[in-house]
Amino acid sequence: MPWLPKKTVVVPVDFSDNSLPAMEAALELVASPGEIHAIYVMAELSERDPGVIWGTIDDAKRTQNAKESLEKAFSDAKFQGFTPVVRIGDPGNEIVEYAQDAGADLIVIPSRGRTGLDYLLLGSVAERVTRLAKCPVLVLRG
């Protein structure tokens, strides 16, 4: 398989400052922005969350809002045609599952470079994706 260009590149996005450089790196690896799939993974709602108790928020509303936020965050003309994807669940597992379902050639994922206690408590999505993915993973250090 040749290194460039890729047909399908999955870019996990968390709306941090590292997300834009990851999308820009993906642009360099594909023939057109339509081959980029930006995925945002939300945590599951707890039945004790106030929005759930009061009936003001549900997964459908959250998914729609997140998709609109993805489209707005990457509304620049150079990203025109990318595929926004929103999933709910464990980020590492959802990213890998989506990449496999989409037939991704590559996952471009930003890393925050957490160490010490932060790493032990929060874990590393990039590490989990790297271990579980069936396709190559490009990890970008922030």
C-alpha cells in the first residue's frame, strides 16, 4: 500500500487546540477533504444527570449539537466536504470501531502528552487507539 494519498483518514477531534493541527495534517495525506472523517466521541449520559432527569437533553440532541459544532469548527473552505461523525461511548473503542467500519487507511490522532498522575487517572486515548487499531495510526504530539 503506497503511503500517499490515503483514501480514508479518520481524525479523532476533542475540540482542543490539538484538533486543528491534526485535521491539517490529515489534509496533507489525502487527495481531497472528502476523504477525511472527523470523529467526536461523547461520554454516555448518566440517568442522574439533571438534563436527563428534567427531560431537557437526550442523546439525539447531544449528537446533533456535537455534529453542528464539528461542522462549525472546520467550516474553513479547505475542509469543505469532510465527514463529521459523532459517537457515544468509550473514546478509544469507538474510534477504532468506526475506523474499521469506514475502512480507514490511517488514523491521525493528536496526543496531549499526559504523564504521571494525569495519565494514570485519565488514561490515554491515543495509546488505546494505537494498540487496538487494525490500520496504521499517526500520533501527533502537541
